[in-house]
Amino acid sequence: MQSEKLPARGVHGANRLASNSLLECLVFAAEFAHLDISSIPIADIPQTEALGSTDLKIEPQDESMLAEIRAQLPEVLWNSAGIARSGEQMQRAISQVHQWRQAFLSSPLSQQLNHISPGQTVTVNPNIPVRAWAETQNLLDIGYLILKSAHFRTESRGGHYRADYPESQEQWQAHTVVEQETWQQVPLDS
């Protein structure tokens, strides 16, 4: 990317409200227009045996778990990590999302889908909600990251208010970097 020729741009920090995402789309589209992808090698993916649709199975309790998570996760996130939040609320929500993630990953369908090799062909029975399953796994991961990140930041900033930390604090004028299960602050100038 030829970033040395482009002015520095970024997202809206703590104020991820309303139509800011539209501005972010414009900024990132302009940046991606200058991206040179011609030198990126394309890896050959080895072909493996096909996995037939009869091999994938979903249990009734997995379908009800999927429905429960998809119905309750947005409410849990809004009530605990919405605009007004507290550490206690977020900790309860983190525990709930952690339980859902554990149950989700240990379910038979997750076990089957997680053992598919890159390049392996899978014929999916239309009665098995594979797309909804994958979307739910992504929603659980994103929800967990939002909650843990909001809990990590012990201040109120931008449009977000923490009842247990009502003031903005200078030491939080930093980036938050997440790596595996580690959250840390990184100075803005690094």
C-alpha cells in the first residue's frame, strides 16, 4: 500500500454512533483504492475428499441453543455494553457469553464443522443451518470482544458512559490492543 502518499485517516474512536460508519466506509474505500494486490501470492489449496451432506448432523438441542443465542445475544450486549454501562453488568454478560461460546463450540455440529479441511468439498443438507451456525459463532466472538474491551476501558469516553467510572481519564488516550486473551494499552504515537 502506498500509505506514505496518503494523509493519515482513521475511524471515529469511541463515538461509533449513528452514521459514522458511512464516513468510515468512504475513508476505507479511498484507502483500498490505492492498495496494490498484484504482488500478493495466491496459495494453491490442496483438494481433499468430499464430505457428504449425510455426514453433517444437527441435534434438536443444538437448534434450540442456536435460536436462544441469536435471540438473547443482542439484548445482553445492549443491556450491558450499550451507551450506558457498568463493570458489574459487563462482567455478568461476559460470563453469559463465555458459557454460550463453550456450549456452542462443544456441540456436535461445531465439532464436525471445525474438522473440515481447507479445500474440502462439503455438500450441505438444506435442513442444516450451516450459515446461521457460522454467523452465530462470529456474533459470539464479536460480542465477547466488545464486552471484554468495554470492561477493560475503565472510563467514560465519547458516547459511552460507565456508571462506575463517570469521567474521561487522560491515561486512556491510547489504543487498545487485543491479542488472544490479553488486552493492553498502546500509546497513540506508536
